[in-house]
Amino acid sequence: MRETPTWRIPIGILGLFMGLMLYGVIIARYAPSVIGSWSGGAQTVVYVVLGLIWLLPLKRFLIWMETGKWSAEAVLRTKEKAD
């Protein structure tokens, strides 16, 4: 566990917030014109999928915020070298 704060956490939180805002604006701007004439059920499925897609890169982003590395494997390799 980290004992001193790093710059990655506040920058990461701001980056995550800005990225989610940009993603939301893009979806709100372009999705209705593409799927607006579809049935309500189909629109619901699309919006649920779009609402979950942003979670895909989140794991690596959170790993970077905590460790400075982009993958858990790199963190484990670094830890094994230290032992």
C-alpha cells in the first residue's frame, strides 16, 4: 500500500471526469439521430450497452492511478523483481 500521495490520483480523477463528460456529450449528440426511430426496447439495449462500454478501460486506468503501470502483469513483474 502506498504511503505518500502521488500526482496520478488527482490528475487521474480529473482525466476520468473529463473523459466521461466528453463520452456522454458525444453519445447524447449522435446516438439519438442514429437510433431515434428505433423501437423503445432496441433503444434501451443500445443505451445500456453504451452506458457500460466506458467501464472497459477503467481497470487499466485505475491500475495506472495506483501504480504508475498500465497493466497488472507489469506490476506483478516489478514486484517479483523486488523480492
